[in-house]
Amino acid sequence: MDKSSNIVQTFAPTGNLRASINLGNPILANLHAEAKQPFGISIDLATELAKQLDVGLELVVFDTAAKSVEALSLEQADIGFFAIDPLRGKDISFTAAYVLIEGSYMVPADSTIVANEEVDDPKHRVVVGKGSAYDLFLSRELKRAEIVRAPSSQTVVDLFVERGLDVAAGVKQQLEMDLKRISKDKPTARLRLLPGNFMVIQQAMGVPKSRGEAAAAYLHKFVETMKASGFVQAAMQRHGIKGASVAPAPSK
């Protein structure tokens, strides 16, 4: 990709490319248990973009999507990795999606709920990670069920079990990991995932709108190149990611 000195300055005004990293979504980023260093698809993409811009990379790491979004909106970071949402789009220019992720529901094993369509009921309390993509989505879509917000995506299932709530909502892979963990640590807390999904999360890269249209266009082209070249697919395979797929090129 061609780059100019203006584009480099626009993306990295401090001299380094500051990437806002959200550890709340295991499909995008995780921490090495011993080294405590983040790794994942988002780090791979940030590393490659910094390489193409010929600047250093600085990771600004957060435990929730909401904090990660806020950092980019306040320009405490230069790029970020988020689910596309109209509320977030007020301050952030999004690329097209690079990965599609399923949002799923979890219920107690003995729940009468058997389908996603049955969740939106006045009797049901649905726990979500505060400020997450599915919190924003379900806040618009659920008209009758009560939404309960956990501090982060990682604490959704624990709060769900502790308070005896009716439904837990989140990234399918995170729920599957929590299901295995809870089954081992609390075998009496029997849980199950509902089939299918309640939403498909479009995961994209973003840049502050204040950086201008040229930066947004450059980042969009970068993402499409990374998808078309097989970079994103290879990163998913390298990190053992399941329950997600490379997003198709946007229709023209």
C-alpha cells in the first residue's frame, strides 16, 4: 500500500502507532499466562499496519470494549478493533468488517427457553457485558426483557450463576469457555447454550473521525488487503480461533 508522510503523521502523531486493544473478546485478543503480553488477531493486524507505516507500535490494553472505544474516541489511541455499531460510529470511522462473530445466549439446563426468539419476555433477566457490542444491540432489540449489566464480558457468566438470572448473552466462544469452566468448578450449576445466534457481530478496525477521510480510506483499504491476501484467515488459524469467520468483501 502506498503511504505518504501525511498519512503516517495522521496515524501516528506521537511517532508510534497506538493501538487500543480489548481483552474482553477472546476471539480478538488474549493475554499470555506467563508473559502477560497480549496476543491475537487484533495484535497481528496492528503489528502489520505499524510495519507498513514504518513506525513503532504501542499497545494500549483494556479489559472491556467500552474502555477501548472511549480511548479511541478521546484520541488516547490511534486505531482500535471494535464491533460496528451506530452509537460508536458517532466518533469513530469504521472499516468494513474483517471478522464475523456469533453472539449467543446461555440458559440454565432446566430452563423452559429453547429458542432465541423466546428470550424477550417480561419474566426474563438477561445479563450482558456493560458497553459491549451485544449490550448496545440488545438494548435496542429487547423490548420486554430486563437487561442486567455485568462489569465486563468476562464476568457475565459468573454473575449469571451467582444471581440465578435467566439468560446470559455474549460472544459464543466466550460462553463456551465459561461453560467448560463452570462445569468443572461448579458441577451443580448446569448450563446450556441456545442453538443458533441472536446476532452476528461485525468486527472492524476504527480510527477517530477527527483524523479525516484519507485516514479512514487508508484503513479500509488495509483491512480489505489483509482479508484478500489470506492474512486474517492465517491469523485465525494460528491462534486456534473457532466460532468466527473472515468477513466477505463489501458489495460494491
